Amino acid sequence: MSGRLRWAGLLLCTACLRSATAQPLPDTAYPQQRAVPAAGHTPPAPPASPVPPGLPAGASLVASSTDGRHAAVSGARLLEWRDGRWQPLVLRNAEEGWDPSAIIAIAWDAGGRLWFASPQGVGVREREGAWRFIDPGRGLPVLDLTSMAASPDGSMWIGTRRGAIRLAPDGTIEYRQGRRWLPHDEVRAVSVDADGTAWFDTPAGRGGIAPRATTLADKAAMFEADIDRHHRRTPYGYVVEAHLKTPGDRATAFTTDNDNDGLWTGMYGAAQAFAYGATKRPEARARARRAFEALRFLVDVPQGGSHPPPDGFPARSILPTSGPDPNVQDSPEHDRRRQQSRDRAWKVITPRWPRSADGQWYWKSDTSSDELDGHYFFHALYHDLVARDDAERAEVAAVVRRITDHLLAHDYTLVDHDGAPTRWGVFGPSALNSHLQWADERGLNSLSMLTYLRIAHHVTGDARYDTAARDLVTRHGYAMNLLHPKVTAGVGGGNQSDDEMAFMNYYHLLKYERDPVVRAAAARSLHAYWQLERPERNPFFNLVAAVSLRGETFTTAFEVESLTLPESAWRDDTIDTLRRFPLDLVDHGLENAHRRDLRPIEPHIRPDAEAPLGVRAIDGKVLPVDERMVFHWNVDPYVLDHKGRGTRLADGTSFLLPYYMALYHQVVASAAP
């Protein structure tokens, strides 16, 4: 094999390297922001401070610091009370100066710095006397500023006609827009309580944003409680998004079937497997066990009945037969319309929802590749981190064996009850290496199939799966195939669902693969893939790459290249995204395309884009997670506007999986008791 590919990677077993960093970061409390209602709130009284002996002529604004200094605005001039008189301030530093046409607001912050807002941006005089200016070129999201107020933590809140801005003491700029944060985007006035809660007067009333001391462990507990309260479906407890009968009202949440019950429940179960591996908490084990039984049932329920597929076929979803017949909606006519309007290869299958042998359930057919990725990703983790003894590990092995034997028996395809492959369940060389219609899936599905076989070999010990994997590599070039799993014209391109699938598979392929050539191909592939994903600030992708590539090398004709990711390249974004991950996961509408701090994604990257796409101009990365749509990690982070209606509620697994993975791999430490 090495002669065929002419390079080799390091034989080091990265699976043995549990820690992804030299030293885990402590899970210290940080200020987690959340919108709060204004019911019963009394606006804060202005702080008592000395009053200057007189105001300048035509003064329109006056502000006083807690240590007795005063500033005022007269016309377009900013004045300060010094040496017994009002003196104009020159808004200039060593590099530039501003001469604003108007000054809209002024304030002193908790550190004694003087701030002003103007039509061209914001200025702040540092303690040493130099002015610093903040405009869209330096990351200010919008102009049209209306007001400002200082917070006790040293930050400054800015009201605008299209949202609110928080300028933090460390230079971080946060933008708050949409119903996740505000009753209305037009902020007419802003004030801040002694506890740091900022209050915004808008045409729709007053609303607040409150910082509350929180740890990552606290946040995980909140999401787990929400999942148990709002997101479990059927007695098996499938974890899915919820729907809201009343927009924004979580008390009206309900669940229904989901095309990806196996994928989402598998990723939730994976989070709980990492949680148990890191903490040994019995509740984490119980949640992981429940996920295992739910996924196993998806493999059991199709068998028997009037339309059984070959054994080992996992259903997409289930619905009780006591409810409406889903085949009325998912009819052959519906399938044909989808073929004509969206997907010429869409499968017409009747019934799409067969009945189970006991008559209790409808089960959904046409299972896709991402479902299999979720099953295998979870089962491997459950086997390694949760199963207590050989008997429990044998349960996992039995399920994995059934699915994998199904694939081997049908030329590496997932065959439905009609005897034909599902729309996306095609992994064999006869399709991937021979048909142009599978060119885009060639790399990704080769990666998936090699991973499935490696997991099956690991959990069962059956040499047949190792032999099958070697055959795909030596006779069909699957190691070469997986070098290019992402088809894209550059950063911001491609398909985020494919990204999610790929990174789940990289984790276990590099954990279990021992062939140095395949390891080298997988490591080089992951390293290149992560370079494309790095601007997305995705903690799950970052952790998979950091853990899996530690100690890996790739030998070229010129050098031995280290593939280890430096901590500076991924850790800060990972922790920042986990901390800023919003608590409110309702799909409120968000708008960012109007922002002035963005750079658009070039049209050639995404010629089929139906919505504006962009990144922050200041760093070339996507917007922070609390300023954009949050659901699963397959949501496109480059999309700037989201027309949510407030009727869907995400389940929080997108936080739990990377958090518990970071905890298990000692990127973050357990919170102090």
C-alpha cells in the first residue's frame, strides 16, 4: 500500500492521547447574557455625583463621573470641566483625529474613561489621555447611534436604530439584534442597573439583557433539564427539536417526528457518553443508556410486518399508529412532486411509513447516510466509555454487526424494503468510483464506509470487517478517495451537513485505524478540511481536529510536516463559542446583512446562495455564535439573515457535545464545587 500511495504517516496512536492541551482551562464563572422582561422593573436612578457650577451655553448633554469629573456637549463640541472652566477637547491621537458633525451621546465608564457617540462611530479617551476611535473599519457593526450607558463591569452599552452594541473592556464588540435580545430593534434609550443589567427603551416597550455568573457546567445542566422537559419524543426518548404553538413561548412546546431521529439522538447520546467518560455521573450513564435503547429500536422496528427491509436497516423515525397515518402526507404523489421540483434522484417508495410487526408503530424508510453516521458515532463511544461489562459491550456489538453486515451483503449500500438502495445510502466502489452522479459524495462516503468498518472491527473483533476495509483501500482506492471529502470553491462553500458527518467519522477513523497509509491519508484529509472550517468557530470541529491530529505527521517529497494544531489556532474560538452559546434557542428572526463590519462571501464560492453570506472583515471569521442562527452544527454559519418565526426550539445538543468532549479530552476542567 505504501508503494501505491508513496507516503506514510506517523504510527503514533492518537487514541492514547486523551488530552488535547498541555493544561486544561479552569471552568471559571463568566457573565452569561440573557434577555429579561421588564415587568415590574423600575428604571435605575442616575448615580449621585457632583454637579459642575455652571453649564456651557447651548449645552445639550452633560455627564459626570463618579470621581467628580464632568463633560458636556455644546453644538458639535465636546467639552470638559477643568481648572474651573469648560474647555473644548481635541479628538485626536497620534495617528488620526475626528471632527464629528454632531455628538449624539456621552458617558463616563466605571474606569473613569470618557466616551462619546457620533455619526461616524464611537470614541473613548483612555486613562492616559489618548483617544481611541471605533468605527465600522474597526469592528463597529452599525452606525445611526442613539444613546449610551456605562456598565459597572467597565463595558459600554450603545443604543442604535437597529439593535444594541456592547463594547467590552477587553475590546470585544458584541451586537444584539432581533427578538433573542430585544423587544424591538430601534433602541431609543439605554440605562444600566447596578447589577449590570442593561435596559433598552424601544417602540415595543422596555427589555433588558442581564449578565449572570455562569460556568460551562451550569449551562450544560440547564440544557439537559430543558431537553428532559421539552425535547423527548415517544417512550424511547428520541431527542429532537421542539415546536412552539405560541411563538416564543416555551410553555407551549411539543414534539413531532423528525427525519433524523437517529442522527440527533445519536449526537445527544455521544454527548452523554463523553459526559460519563469525564465525570462518571450516573445520570449521564442513564441518559446514554436511554439513547442506546432508542437507536437499537430503530434497527429492530422495521423487521416483520408487511414491508420488512433486509435485517440491519435502521428506520429514520417512528410514529405511533394511534395517531394520523403519515403516508397521507408522505405519498407517492408527494415524492414525484419533489422529484420534479427539487431532486431528480429523489426516491419514490410506497409506503414511506410501513407498520411495525406488532402494529404499534409506523417507521420511516429511505434512511440516509447522515443517520448511519449518527448511529456509528454514538455506538463506538457508548462501547468505549459507557458499557460496564462484556455483556453490555456485546449488546453494542450486536447492533453494529447487524447494520454493517447489511452493508456488506448489499455491495456497501443501504437497501430498503423495496429491494433498492435508499436515496443517500450508497457507499460502494461500483457507484462512487464509476458514476458521475456520485462524484460529489465519493470522498465523504469513502470516509464514512472506512469508519463504519473500523468501528465494526473494533467493537466486534471480527476480522471480516478489517478485511473489507483493506480491500476497499488496496483494490478500490478508498484512502485516496477520502483525501478530498469536501467539494468546495473555498472558505464558505460546501454543505454543512456533510461537514458534520465528516468530522464525526474522522474522530473514530483516526482513533482505530492502524494502517500507516490510511492514517496518513485520513490525517492529511482532516487537516486540510479543518483549514476550510476554521473560520466557522465550530467547537466540535475544532476539538475533533485538535484531538485527532495531535502527534500526526505527513511526509511529502520535501519535508515531514507536522499536522498537530497549535492551541492558539483553535482553543480560544472553542471556548469563546461555548461561553457565548446563547441560552435562548428559539428560532427568532435575525438580520445581519445590513452590518458595516462584514465582508461578503464572493459569488463564485456559493453561486447558488439564496441569502446574503458574509464574514467579519476584522478577522475573516463567521459572526460569533450569539449573533447568528443557532440550531444544529449543520446550519450554515455564513448566512447573515434568518427569517425565524419563533416557533421552533433547538435542543442544546450543539452545546453539550463539544462541551463534554472538551471535558473528556481535558481541554476544560470540571467546574469547582
